[in-house]
Amino acid sequence: MNFRKVRILYNRRSGPGRSRFEAVRRAVGRHWRGAADRAWYFPESRTESDAMVDAAVADAADCLLVCGGDGTVSSVGRRLIGTGVAMGVVPLGSGNGLARHFGVPLDPERAVAALAAGEVRRMDVGVAGGVPFLVSASAAWDASLVRVYDALPFRGVVSYALAGFWSFFGYRPQPLEAVVDGGETLRFDKPLLFTVGNLAGWGGGALIDADASADDGRLELIAGERRDAPRMLARVRRVFSKGGKALPRVQHRSFRTLSVSRPAAAPVQLDGELEDLPARFEISVRPAALGVLAPSPARAAG
């Protein structure tokens, strides 16, 4: 893919960010020589990152390479919605949900090379209570564990499992009702899972729906009751092959709009960040709202 003006946003605080910088810098110089106008950004805070993304858009950049984890990718992607600037992801995190979905190699140097020969694909964007999300949104125990996960000193699938185990015993579910596309009503007395996926998985290899598409104009809901936790746990391996939708007693719906009602306002997880949303909110999809640079099929193995 030939771009004239490329900006590279590098989060040195993401995972191995500091130790891999020189290798990534050399890879960009080697594989992105066609982009004569290149500039690097090194944000030290979310505020700085937002300002740098806005500056890249104002400067009419063709592509913004994001070197970081899921949080960085999500915050940048949200600001690029509708701008016409393509986003490429060089994964430096532990989950790397968006990178995994689009077949970006998880090794940063290989990712730089694959993206240089890639193509721009349009992806849908989810919106929950007016807040965009790229990968997933959760409103039950699968949201409450984020607070515990953020407090852990290390990242990865193991830490996510520990956070889930620890938060499970302190989780106090409230009833939840969801109206699917203005028709069917789903009710959950004590929901354990209530996750909406825009892409195939959460990250780290755990899947919401292995068959989910990034550009079909639909979102995928998986939801289940707390009383069915033992049955789900006994089949948890399915999450890494077919997705959460294959767990016992889990309800799966593909939809365009979902109206959610709860007794009280509570935080909702959007791409790994907690957002305070009211008791009633809507989840919807914005089709083809973001351009993502993805490897061509021949380069996507990773």
C-alpha cells in the first residue's frame, strides 16, 4: 500500500514498548520507504495522544500507525472514525484483539512489514450509550473484572483469568433486560456474561464469536446467567476455538440495535476501559466507519 504521508504513534509504556522501539524504528525505515513524509509521535498521556491524533488528521495524514496495546489502539481508533485516515496496528500489548482479528503478526517487526504490503479495509464501529468501541462492550461480571485486572502488576491471559476468579466472588449482579432490534426481549435475573462483540474476540486468543465479521453491519451478543457458571466453566476451552457463544446455556444474538435496561446506572466495559453509563442505554453499529490497514492474505500468518 502506497501512502504519501504517514504518522507513527508509539506508546513506550505498552508492554515491551521501550525494548522494541529500535527494532520497530528500523523496520519502519526499511519497509515504509515509499512514504517520504513520516513523523513519529511519543505521547506520555491520553491527553497528549488525543492531541497528536488530531494533529495528524489536521495535517492530512494518509495513515496513522499505532504501536501499542488495546487501550492505545481503541483511543486512537475512536478519534479516527469518519476522518478518512487509515489506522494500522503494530501490536505491543497482551490482548491485541483488533490485530488478531485482522491477521496482523503479533511480532512488532513482522507487523510493520506486513502492513507495508497490506490493504485498507473498512470496519464497523460499535456505539454504547453514545461512546464508540472497536472490539467489545460488556455489562455484567465480564465488565466488573476489568477493575481488578487494571490493579494487577502484570498483563496477559493468566492475569485476566486471575482477575476473573477474584472478581467473581465479589460480583453482585443486577437484573438486566435487552430488546433486540426493537423486537425480542431477553431477560436475565443475575447475568454473569453480557458481552457485545464487534470483532471475533476479546484478545489473548479468547473469542466472543469465531465467525464474527468486521464489516457485516452487525454486532454479536453473548449472555448467560450466573447460575450456569459451573456448566460454562466445564466447557471454557470452547472460548478459544468457537467462542463464548458455544458455551452451555449462553444466549447468542446477532443484531443492529440493542436497548439495555438495568435498575441503576453502572460502569460498562468498552475495549478494556470502564465507562459510566445510565440505567438505560442503547448499543448500535456504525457500518464501515473506520479504515483499518490489514495484511494481504498471503502476509497475514502470524
